[in-house]
Amino acid sequence: MKFMYRRWLSSCVFLLLLMLFPAGSLLAQDTRAMPVYEIPRPDYDPQGIRAGGFLFYPELTLGLEYNDNIYATRRDTESDWITTIAPELDVRSNWTRHALGLNAGLESGLYASESDENYLDGHIMLDGRLDMLREAFFTGRTSYHRLHEERGAPDADDDWDEPARYNRWHGGLGYYHGLGKLSVSGGADVTRLDYESVDLVDGTRQSLSFRDRNHFNVFARTAYEIHPQMQPFLTARYNWRLYDERDPGVGDVRRDSEGYRIGAGTGFDLPGVLSGEIFAGYMHQDYDNLRNISGAWYGMGLLWNVTRLTSVEASAERSVKETIQQDSAGIEALDTSIRIDHELLRNLLIGAFFDFTHDSYKGRDITDKYYVFGPRVTYLWNRNLSAEGGYIYRTRDSNVSDREYTENRFQVSITGAF
């Protein structure tokens, strides 16, 4: 949970709100409906480097973190200092029609004492939009990520002598068409996950190839604007999750499954005050060799501009997640988050966040609750230099005592951008 990760996660909440509304909605255009940290600040925002029809935004972030429980264990905790180095390049087109963008970056984590925990993550993403008519367009995205699984993650194992590392490929296509007050959209995407073998504390090595899999999704949505500030909608999604190998931890069977989610809800936008959506429906995941999971599917994404200087974001969703826990088909999960931001000065932002996750393992008597919260401060020196500081508290409360842990993280970082 480095600063880069926290900023990315919080930004995703806002981007989710944008995607939930059709193009041209007030939420996509009105800066009054932006959270405080997204509002343009001409005196402090990087100007980028213009090259033809593109703008290049390079940046470099250097960070230092102290973690008092780097292995996320209940007992015999170990602390360490971690130095992070994260260069990133964002490229955006400035065409009047169509759009094309590229984002690429690396993040290196260097531990002062426990070098086996060192990591080098990276990503490259290409996205675009092809405008067909005034209210009709195609979207596309492809990406590659090299990632590591953090200690304390749901499926991380204490027997591992290093973090699990994996590669993720993703590609997707979408289409949106507006027909007056009616809009329809849909698309498909695929995600590929490949896990590398991991060293164990007993000196041997374990293959994680049984976690390699493909995720396929098709989805559709239709909405109707009964009022400029109210857009009811229907949404449906179907998925296939196909594994390369059998899982030795569940009787040497495959974890393949397919399922669907169907629901209804409404988007709303009270300009400059409250915007977002709320939905509810039904979800079902059918496993070939394990117990099925079904139940209520619901969620929300809200942005509340308390004042012009203070914003509150909230999100929640109930879903089904994958797991490698023995005899468990999957995780019935509820993820919630709240983020508060306040502009103390034009170049000084303060804020705090709280995340809560409830994981219930189907087929196993395991229930985990994650609590993550902390404050942060951001100082903007000028267009090219900014700094952040903060504290993160994370704990896992479980009915299986050996799974419990608590960690405290103190972080500072400085970012140079053009």
C-alpha cells in the first residue's frame, strides 16, 4: 500500500463514477462534481510536454516507508525501512475527435534489511476511443502488469520466503450509443494471470502454476434519463473463469466456474453537491467441482461535495472473489471505502481514508475482516514538485486466530513532474 497504490486506488473510485454515467453527463463535464484533489489548479498542475497532437507527462516519485510488521504475522513481527522509486509516463492525445493514451511505469521497493522482500513492479497500458457519431463511440484498452502479492493478502502463505510474483494481461472492447434519453452500452474483456514459482522457508521451491487462469467477461447496460438528474438503468454481466491446471489443495480438481450478475439501479447528479449511483440485484457463480455461490449483489459509488473545499467519496460492492484456500470455492466479499479530502490552502491538501473488507470463504469456516485507515497530507510546491506524508493502520481480524495481524506504516514521498 505505497503512496502510488493509494493514489491509484482512490482515483479509481472517482473514475468508476465517471464510467457509470454516459458521455456528456454533468458529472463528466462540471468541475463542481469533482473531488477536491481532482479540481484543476493551473498554478500547480504539471503542464506536460507538447509533441504534435500529444501531451507527455513524465514524473518520478521517491518514497520512504517504515513498516513495523513486514511479514504481516501475529507473532514475532519484523520491522524494516523500504525505499521506493517509481518513474511514470502518461501520454494523452489532444485531438478534437477520437482519443489515444499510453501510461507506463515502474515501482521498485528496496528493503533495508530483508532484501528477499524486494520487488520490482511495472505496467504499460494503452487505451483509446473511436468516435463514430455524436453520441456513439467505441472504446478499447490493453495492458500488461508485473505485480507482487503483498504479505497479508487473503491467499498469501506464511511458508513463502518471498512475495508471490505474477504477470497480468488484460484487453477489452466496449461500445456506447446514445439515443436521446435512452443509452445502451456493452462490451467484452479478457484477463490472463500467470504466477511464478516461490521460494519456501524450508529451502524448497513451490510452483504456483495451479493459480494460472483466464477470466472472460461480457457485459451490457441500458439507461434511461427520466430527469437530467436521474438515470435509472439495468445491467448484466456474464463471466467464465478457466484454470490451466488442477488444484492439489482441493482434491486435485479444477476451480473452473462461470457465473452472472444482473441488477438494476439509478445514477443521480445534483450538480456540485451529490453524484453517483446505487444498484442491487442477484449474482451466481457455478463451480464445476466445488460448492456454488449465489446471493444478493449490490453496491454504490458516491461523491459528496460538502463545500467547495471539502469532498467525501464512498463506495461499496458485494462480489465473489477467487481463492486457493483448501476446500473453498471462492470468497463472498463486501468491500467498502470512504475518502475525505479538504483543501486547507490552495497548495495544501489534507485528508483521511477508511477501508473495510468482509471476506467469507465458501466451504470453509473462515471469516476475515480487514480494517485499513489513516490520514495524509499533500503539499504542492509548484507545477513540478510535490510531497506527501501519511500513516496507514491495517489489521485483519479473523475467526482463525493464526490469520490475524496488525501493521503500522509511516510514509513520506516527493514527486517531480513536468
